[in-house]
Amino acid sequence: MRAVLQRVTSAAVVVDQQTVGQIKNGLLVLLGVADGDTETDLKYVLEKTIGLRIFADEQGKMNLSVKDIGGSMLVVSQFTLLADVKKGRRPSFNTAADPAIADDFYQRFVSMAKQQGVPTETGVFAADMQVSLCNDGPVTILIDSRNK
């Protein structure tokens, strides 16, 4: 499982000209589920996402998590994070999970984040989405459960 975290002052997702999710201060999480991902991968990425201290404290040091600042998350499914570009010029997505499995992991990631007290908005799984954001910093972090 891969996640790209972007620390944002705002982010929104639009589907068919309708805003379906939006947040102020927090994290935009682009989430890709790989074939063979397990509950262990899910929990690892979720705990890292919620627990990473990438927000500034009173001294301006990155020392606070999204939960510490009372921030929100906007989670967007993105199978293209699993692109393999080693051969040729067209990406291969053979390592991405089957859509039904990926949707289940995506929904559980969101549910578990909410259960841990982080307000969480979403995009629409498998939809054509337009994502806008104001990256704060900029701070962008990659988490890959297979590179622990």
C-alpha cells in the first residue's frame, strides 16, 4: 500500500462539477492499494499517516501530528501510485489491487481514521476526480508499506 501525504491549508475533490469532499488544515492523502496488501499494510499506513509529526509546534519545528493540531484528512483513491514505469513509455498497473479489493481497503482506511478521531472526507472511488490543494510548506511524504 502506498500513500502520498501532502500537508495542506486546504484541499477539495470535485466529481461531475460537484464538490464531494473538502478540508481546511490537515492532510491530503492519495492512497493506492497493491495486489497482495494485507491488514498489516493497512494498519501500518494508517498509523504512520495519523501519527507522523509533520505540523509545526509553537517553535516552528515539525513536531505535531494531524491529530495533535485538530486537523482533517481528505483521502483520495489513486491506483496510479502503483504504476510500474520500468519498461517502455506506457505505465503498467499490474501491481495494483483488483478494484473491489482496493475499494474495501480504501473504505476501511477512511473508517479507521474516523474511529481514531480524525475528521475525514473522501473522493469517490474509481471516479474521474479533480483534486485541488494548497500544499503547506510544501511538505509531501511518501509511505510505502513494503518499505518499512
